[in-house]
Amino acid sequence: MLNLLKSDVYRLVHGKMLWIGAAIVVVVALAAAGMAWWITTPQFADMVNASIGQPDGAGMTVSGGEPPAPLNQAVMDNFTHTVDQVLVGSGALTVLVSVLAGRVALDDFSTRFVQSVFTVRRSRWDYYAEKLLLAAMLAAAFVLLADAAVAAAFALFGFSYDVVQPIGEIALWTVLVWLVTTAFTWLSCVVAWLSRSKGALDAWAVLVSTTFLGSMVQFLCTTFGVGVPLLEILPNFLLSNCVVVLSTQGLGLVDSCPLLLAPDVGIAGWVSIVSALWLVAAAAVTFVACRRKDA
Amino acid sequence: MPVIETRQLTKTFGRIRAVDGVSLAVNQGDIYGFVGKNGAGKSTLMKMVCGLVTPTAGEVRLFDCPPCGGNPRIGVLIEEAGLLPNASAMENVMAKSLVIGLSDAKKRCEDTLAAVGLDPASRLATKRFSLGMRRRLGIALALVGSPDALVLDEPFNGLDPEGTRAMRQLIMHLNEASGVTVFISSHVIDQLDRMATRYGVIAEGRLTAEVTAEDVQEACADSLRVRTDDLARTTALLQDRLPDVRMRVGADGAIVMPGLTDSAPVATVLRDAGLLVYEMTVQRRDVEDYFVSLMEGGRHA
């Protein structure tokens, strides 16, 4: 399996997809930090004042022809919330890693390179296990890159944080984001293997990995599922719900949370349980159905 | 020892039996030509041999063992070569060499590419390769790890005459110089005829014949064909006067003498006996016709 992993890493490093994905993360982080910085500038305050029809020197601005005072300060709530707002909560990170891992999974079959693999490594267990491991590694790499890119970009633009979180809390949040992202990527790999179609994979990424479909299901369940026990609890088990929970709660991950189906396990516990369920489901489909499909 | 062996190998897709109980053996040093019409089951059988398709029934044995774990001793080129389109030739072979876990992979990959006439230093993406270059790279991928046997499915498809010749020479060189056993399917019978040592013929999923190169040579050799007004007397006379000449009687009552192209001794015997000769022709049987007849079920039709 190590040899398969080495080969895949070689292909990724020598290919473009990995670097394009990494560049997107960095550009998004820089763009977000730049926009956040822009709204802290006097020019932005001036523009807002002008747009709401107030004369220069009124409202938040300083009279006498001096530059207006900024509307916002260069201070973010906390680090995890910032990363979440930039890349996680929007589904940008999950869709990016899902597409990347899915394409890696699909490429072996669409290019027929799998011929070269299955001839010399006949164990499909090894093959699929390695691909799932690679997807998890990609998710880890991109989650860490997201953390690093956001930290660097916001530092570059002179931002500080209102609450300085302990490193353990940041690490725990990062692990939880990794778990959820990995679950999304594994599901994408399963879709790629079962469909062997780039179109199906992209559609899946757009509908599911962006959390769009999950949000729709959640909306329908809460709107029409009142009184139906299964529909009432279903949204709790959606990965999109995990993304929402992680978005709204940057702090207190291990504290009891009344919003959850099992409040005592806390956000960390619940996200871990739901992610694990989806990971096990994806692995089961991989080893039962995908493994038996002919190359 | 058979390098590749199938025992009652069967594959069904729904109700269709693509391969139906095929048992064949490719021996060490063979160039085994695998012949059949489109859809006869060649590719499916080869994919089962290579582990790309799971058999419905039967068994594949490689080097006298069941194929388990992996077998870098087999190199494969099935249909279109499985190339990474955005990678260079070197990156393609390196990716495979890492799968195998070769030591000194870079050097060996460079050697492999050089052996098939591709430049290891080229950065050109394989999606920009000509068909001939893709085929060569496909062979290079099959050769990574110095396999003892090659499974090649239609390696001549789409190649121009020069490319076809180069591919044939490369395969023969590998067989002769390195002792690589080759299991090759092709529609280009003419090319197979120049290199195969044994043949298997498959039709509708069944192996209808296995013949050697000598069998083909004999069946397709020049022969004298004679038809007279008295078959029995002619046969007796020729057996008596020309005892060294092999002969058989065709379905249309003609006497066929394989290997005999000089009609003079036969004509003399028949004239002296006063027999009326309806036909006396030298004919060469086309190799393609021979294989078509084998595909249709006749072992020595």
C-alpha cells in the first residue's frame, strides 16, 4: 500500500490539480483578508457615508476635511471563526477537496492507468484502502493549508483577534473540520468509483459537498417533518449540519450544547459521531460495491 | 511450465457469455497469437488474465500459481494504453515503477523509455503524443519492472505501416533477446503470422482451435489441386507413382497435394493413365482465410 501511496503522491506533486487547489485556498484567504481590511479603511467609511446620502463630515466621519474614521476595526472574533467564515462555512473547502480527491479516484479509471496498477497489485482491498487514505491525507493537508493561509493572510493585513484561543481548541476544531471534510471526500470518491463519470462527480460536489443539498433537506425536514420523529432527527445526522454547527460555534467545542440531539456529548463529540458514521458508510460501500466492479 | 494458463475460464455479463470455459496455456518463450472476430471474447479473456476483470467461473494461473497479491512479472497493454494525459512519458513510467516499488526507478525508467525509442528527457505531455508514440509508451509501461511476460491486446491498432513494423520488431526483439513470453491478440493476421509461434482461435467466447506456426505454414503452403473424371483411380495411381507426395481429398472431390508446386510429374502420370483432367492448379491458401475458417469452427478446414 505504501508503494501505491508513493505513486499517487508522485502523480499529485507532478500534476497541476494539487497546486491549483492550493492556489485557490491561498487566493481565497488573501481575498477575504483584503476585503476585511478594505472595510476597516477610512476610504470604505467615506464610501458608505456617501452611499447613504450623508454629507462629508457627518456621521462617523470627522469634520473639517480630515479623513473619515474607519467603520470597523482590524480585529476578528477569534481564529477558528475566521477560518470558518473564509473557507469552511461556505463549503468552499469541502467542495474543493471533494472534487480533487474525486478526480484522483476517477483518473485511474478514466485514463485506464488502473491497468498498470491492478496487474502488479491485484489486491483491490489495498488499492481502495490506499485511495481512502490518500483522500484523508488530502483533506488534512488542505485543512491545515486553510488554517495557515487564513492566519498568514489576516496577519499580513494587520488583523488581530478579540479572543485568543488556546492552541488545543484550535487543534480540536481543525481535527473536527478534517473529519467532516474527509467524510465529504470519501463520499465523493465513492460516487466517482460507482459512476466512473466526471459529470456525476461534479454534480455531487456542487449539490452535496457545498452543503446545498444538506441544507435543503434540513429545511424540508424542519418545515414539513414536524411530528414525524425520523424527519425531526434526520438533520442532526447530516454532514452539512456538522458544517453549520462548526460554523456557529468556534468556541466551547467540548461543552454541552442544547441544540444537539445528544447535548452532553458536546459539539466535538457529535461532529465526531456523525462524521464517523458517514466515514464507515463510505468505506463499507467502497469495500463491498466499488471493490467488486471490474476495471 | 505455462507462464499463463486459464482453466475453464468463464465470464458472463448478464445473459451474455463473453468467455465460455476457455482453457489455454501460453508456455515460456511463446509468442502466442490470440485470434478472433470483434466481440469474440479476446479482450475480456485478456482482462481476466491481467486481473482487470473478475472471472465468473474458472481459474487463471500465472507462472503456475494463482494470481494473488500482485505480479510485476506480467506487463500489460490492453486496448488503449492507460496513460496519464497531462504527464510526460517519464512521469508515466515513474508512476508505475513506484507502484511496483522498483529500486533505482529513475535509471530503469530512462532505460525502458530508450528501449522503445522515446526520449526520457522530453517534457511533452502524453496527450500531445501521436498514436505511434502512445503505443510505444504503452509498451514501455508494460515493460516497467522487466516482466517475464507481456499481454498485448491489439497493439497494432491504428499504427501506420512503419509503426506496425517497428512494433513487431520490438516485440520480436523482446522475445528473442530477453526471452519475454508474449500473449498477443490482433486483427492484423499478417503481422501475427510473422512472429507467433502458437495460436489460439476464439469464437463466440469459446476456444475453437489451437494451432502451431507449423500447422499454419502447412495449411497455407502452396499446393497442387487436381480434379479428374475418376477420383478413386487417380488417388490410387498417384499414391503408387508418387509415394513421397502427401495428399488429401477436398470436399469437392479434388485431390490436394500440399507442398507440391511442380505439376509436371502429376500431369505425366495422369496422361499415361488416360485420365481426363478437369482441373490442375497451383494454389496458395491465404492465412486470413485459414484463420477465418478456424473461427468458424473447422480445425483444419
